[in-house]
Amino acid sequence: MTTLRPRRPSVASRISIAVSNATDLGEGGPAPTGVEHQIDEEIDEIKRYEDFTTIDWVQDAAREQLRREARRRENARFFTSGGKAGWRYRLWEAYNAGQGWIVVTLIGAAIGLNAALLNIITEWLSDIKLGYCTTGFYLNENFCCWGEDNGCPQWHRWTPIAPVNYLMYILTAAMFAFTSATLVKSFAPYAAGSGISEIKCIIAGFVMKGFLGWWTLLIKSICLPLAIASGLSVGKEGPSVHYAVCTGNVISRLFDKYKRNASKTREILSASSAAGVAVAFGSPIGGVLFSLEEMSPHFPLKTMWRTYFCCLVATAVLSAMNPFRTGQLVMFQVRYDRSWHFFEVIFYIIIGIFGGLYGAFVIKWNLRAQAFRKKYLSKHGVLEATLLAVGTAIICFPSIFLSIDMTESMEILFKECEGGEDYHGLCESKHRWSMFFSLILATAIRTSLVIISYGCKVPAGIFVPSMAIGASFGRAVGILVEAIHDANPTSAFFSACDPDLPCITPGTYAFLGSAAALSGIMHITVSVVVIMFELTGALTYILPTMIVVGVTKAVGELFGKGGIADRMIWFNGFPFLDNKEEHNFGVPVSQVMTADPVTLPTTGCTMADIEAILADSGFQGFPVVDERHAKILVGYIGRTELRYAVDRVKKHRGVLPTARCYFAAPASAAPLAPATPSVPLTPAVTVDGSSSSVDFSRFVDPTPVSVHPRLPLETVMDMFRKIGPRVILIEYRGKVLGLVTVKDCLKYQFKAEANESPRVDDRVIVEGQEEWLWGLIMRGAEWTSNKLATVSRGRIRLNSDVGRRGSGQRRTVIMDGTEDVPDDGVELNRI
């Protein structure tokens, strides 16, 4: 037998030797050389995970251990002859230990700076729809009329004619929405929406390439102020989490320690998501708890401390920027100096019930709207966002509570009546009932707009819209309670009131209503209480907030578990096992596994067989068995690694399709000598006369996670959550019986839940209803297009002619845009 020894080894050979040598290092082998370090970098390159697959945390941890051992041996040369660490080693150790703190500091500062700039831009764009400042066009109304109540001479409406101002309001809203949707469609489709659902999956190990990239960060930051200023019923808090996590991902990739290690990157993403909430609400502790409660399935103590530090830096930078020039981190920050009365608990419970019902109602109908959008409007994202902005502007402009920015409306509704600005007579008793009905109407209209707007193709969150809805309803309840008290001031029910002070503070009801709506839509509790406490700084209102949030949580659980972020994960089919839910299926894993998977024998395959398996199989990996019939488990090889190795061997070696393939080192094979810079690396391809063979054994994982077929499914799901393998093999006495993935568990979970409590699938609307709605939209679009063409005498046309199927007639259709990226979700295919 002769071994091919080319002048320069192939990439496949170098990688194979690198894997072997990296394994030898853990057994006390020689220290790695510069050549092997270069090969280790190539291993990292081929180990990059494919798009829309899951990270194998077990393999990631094993590779990190090998890297640490390799670095320890490489750094041995920094020690002195007496065995003491030299100054270079101590300096390197100090930098390596502090690298994490450097990264979170940079990320926190960048997030705080970005948040401050976006707040300033958003406020100016929101006010520019109504008028301009003669002192400086770049000033919004608050800065233009600093220190003034109810406007000032320096702030001018666009014209003295009210209908023209109405038209300007609509046109600027349409322009902002059109620009935002166009930029998202053209440059970063992943910048649309909130992003919280996807980030939860990414932190858990799901791979979505480009979702946290530089372009997504840039476009999200540019388009978010435009979307908010357009008047759409969407918020910036959810997108704040997205651009914060993008910032963390982009900055951490500049450091090798985080570029090659998925588990350390997960820590950074968790810290970044918390910082996004911290700058959105001015609540650093609330941000940490939000990441713990909602975002991160794995949150060790070290991650919590770094998360807190990142939130601290972000809020400190935001406070130093002082975007509102009031010392407040958010516009709707407020302070209460009055206490509450125990008789008000009854009304707090009513607000809590509203929060639970609101969350259940919006989740249900928004998912149906998303299903309709996916089926009929996926190709018309820009036009949909523009028309939504136009419709929202037409509806909201006449309302004193809907025409202004939602954060500004919350600031108004949260305030006490004494010593503050009286917005359009909100605190006057003579306007009490008109304000009450205006707030109830605003609540109903805003709820409807949130249902149809959340999910359109612009950066869109649901936190602030929900809080604004809760604030309007809560203020209405406060006004009603105040009216009851004024009508019956001597009633025993109000005996706890101090006669020298106002008994009812309607602003606190608005504050509690916003907490209830936020808890109802997201199904979070502790973080909401802390966020609202940090917003008000009032210790006395912690107990009312806890009561309201507790009632909201209890009512919401009656209609289903999980907030809108969790339901969107289910809607899109992402592989995510929620650690909040407990299951008792009572079945072994053998009922869920994929039986008789495609296996690879250690010997007996040719290159042609391997390529046929890769071409035909939809699996992302293959168990390696001793013999094809006996199926005694030897190891597991991933599809990515096998595909890479096959391509490299073919490219650099010209191996024939009849070449024999080995997935276990031959017993007679001599151990490979350690590689040195002067000795060529031994290739993995050998030739014996007219035949050749390829050794893939170094790509095989010899210790895959495997379980007994009778192990309960609940235990297997816990293993996926806590250990994090990509796949778990099912073996009995060494024989491979099947394999199971996260998606297998989710499929069974959905079937079991559907059998226990059958319900209407929110992704499927009744055919007759959706067809009727789509037909109505098309008829309205065609009528609008024809009328506009008639009025303009054909000079303005919004439609294009589309031939009818099966006839020579042509009809006009207003919607003829296209989307580069179809919004089809990620189906539950095997991984």
C-alpha cells in the first residue's frame, strides 16, 4: 500500500488531522503548533451552522473545552524556567478575563446612544405631521415651546385651514410608512416586525442568518422612527430589543472569544435584550428580569451580573444624553405622592380582568389577521403598510387622544390633575362624561388598529400600543370612580378618604391599566411590576400593581398559555421548547421518535453511496453503526460536516465514485505522528493498487447523546432544554432504534394539546369568511382605482391590467407589488 504525499496537503486532510490532534491534546499530547492553530480555525469555519437549524450545545461545549486546553498548552511558553507565570502571561490572562466586561460595556454604551438618538428623531417626526417651529425647524413642539403649556406662538400649524392640515397629516403619515416599508423590503426584510419571538428562538439555539446582522441593525434603526411617526398603532419597545440584540451581536463578533463560541454569544444576546428593555422603559432592573422571565431559557448567575452591568451602562448613557431635557429616561415617566385606599381594590380587579381579556382577544384576532396577511398580502407589504397608515391617520386625527403620539398620550393620562397641564379639559368635571366616552372609544379603536397593524412589514412592537390602550381604559375607570365619589361623598364606602385631599387619582388608574394590558399581551408578571415601579418610583403602588397583574395573569391563563411572542413562535413553526410549561404525556420516547433512520456503516460504503444518501435524505445527520443490519451504535456524523468533507475530497483529490469510505479508523492503521511545521500532514486518502479509500472517522462524534426507548418523553424534552443536543439517538442494548429532535417533540405536543382541548386553529380562517374579505378588499381597490382614473382623466392610474384566467377579458387590480422574501414561516421539517 502506498500513501499519497503531495507537496501541499488538501484542506480535507488538514482538517481531519486537526480534529485528531485536537482530541489528542485532551489526553496529554504535544502542544499545538502554529500550523495546527490555523487548522483549528478551519474547523471552526466548517462547523458553522446552516440556516434554519439548531445549535448543538453539547458539541459547542466540547469544542470550547478543546480550545481552552489548546490555549493552555500554547501559553505554556509564557512561563519562566522556574514554573512561574511571566508578565506576558499575566497580561494575557487579565485581558482574557476582562474581555467580557469590555464587550458588555461597549454594547451598553452603543445601545444607550442609539436609543437616545432614536427618541429625539421619533419625537420630531411625530410633531412634524402637525406643524413646525419658527425658531428652528429641527425642534419638536416640546422644545419649541419649552416651559409653556398648551402651545406657544413659535409653533405653527402648517396652514390656518383645518382641512389642509388634515390632508398634510395624512400625506406625511403615508410618506413615512411608505419609506419605512420600502427600506425594509429593499435592504433588510428581517427588520420588519417586533423580533422578540425570533430572538427567543435564537437565544435558545435556532439559527437565522442575517436576523442579527449589520444591515438589519441599520435598517431597523432608520425605519423605526419612521414607522412610529407614521401614526401606525405600533410601538418601539419590541424593536428596541431587536436592535439592541443586533448591536450586541455585531460588536461581539469583533472579538474572537465570542465569534467562535455560541454559548458565550448567547450570554451577550441575553444581556443585550435586557438592555433594550432597559432603555425603552428607563428600567434597568426591569430589563434584567424581563430577560430572565421572557427571553432566556438559560440564565446562570454570571450572565445575570453581566446583564445587569450592560443595562446599567445603557441607561447611564441614555441619562447622560437626556433626550427629553427633563432628566427622565422615557417621556411617560411620572411620580405619585398620594396613597391608595382599600376600597379601590375592587376597581383594580376590574382593570386586571380587562387586561386578561384584552390580551386573549388581541392574541386570537391578531393571529387570524397574520394568517390572512400571509395568505393574501405577503406580496404587497409596502402597499399594505402605506394604506394602514393612511387609514389610521384618517380615523385618528379627529380624536384628541389618538392623534398624538402614544407615549405622549400615556404621559397625559398618567398625570395627576392638580399642579399639571389640563389637556383639553381632561380634569374638569364639566367635561367628565365626554372624556369618559372619548377614552372608551379610543380604547376600542386603538385595539382594532393594533390587531390589524401588528405584523405589517415595518418595524413594529406591541408594548406601547397595549400600554396606551390600558391607560385609556384605566383613566376612564378612574373618571367613573371619581364621578361616583363626587356624587356620594358621604357614603360609608368612601369613609377612608381624607376630606382635605382628593380621594381619587384617575392617573393611577391609567398607570395600572397600562400595566394590566402589558401583562395581558405578554403574559409576564414580575418584570411588569418592577418596570412600572421604576417608572413611578412609588413604593406605595407596588401592591396595587401586583394585584392587577396577578388578576390579569389568572384571567389570561383561562384562554391559553403564553403571550403573543410565544404564540407567534408557534404560528411560525419555530423549534422552541418553552420552559414555562409542564407536560404529562405519559408516553415513552419510542412513540415520538423517527424509527429506522438512515444510517451509515463503518465500512462497506462507497463515495457514490454517500453522495446518494446526501442527495436523497432530508435528515441533518446520520447515526454511524458497526454493520448495517446489526445497527450497533458507533457514533453520529452531521450532514454539514459530511457534505463539506465529501466536497473537499472530491475537489482536491479527484477520488473515484468507487472509493471505499470508512467511518471508523481501521484497526491496522498506524497512529499518526504529531504534525510539525517541517513535516507534511498525512492525508486521509489512501491508494492500494487500483482502489482507493477515504477515512471520515475524524468527523464522527463518538459520544452522541442516546437514551433508552422507554424513557418518558417529558424527560427527553428536559434534556433538550437543559443539555441542548441537536438530536438524541434512541438505542436498546447498543442497537440504534431511531432518533428524536425538538421538532418531533413539538409535533407530538401539538397533537396531544389538540386532542385534549380541540380549538380553532388561529392560522386557518374559515374559508368562506377569508374569501369574502379578500373579495371585498379587491372590489374596494378596483373601485378606488377607477374613480381616481376618472377624476384625473386617466393621468393617474393606480392599477395594472391582469388577465383573467380562462378568458380574454382583463380586469384592473390595484395591488401588484412583489416581496423579495415570502413570509411563509418555518415549517416543522426534520432537522
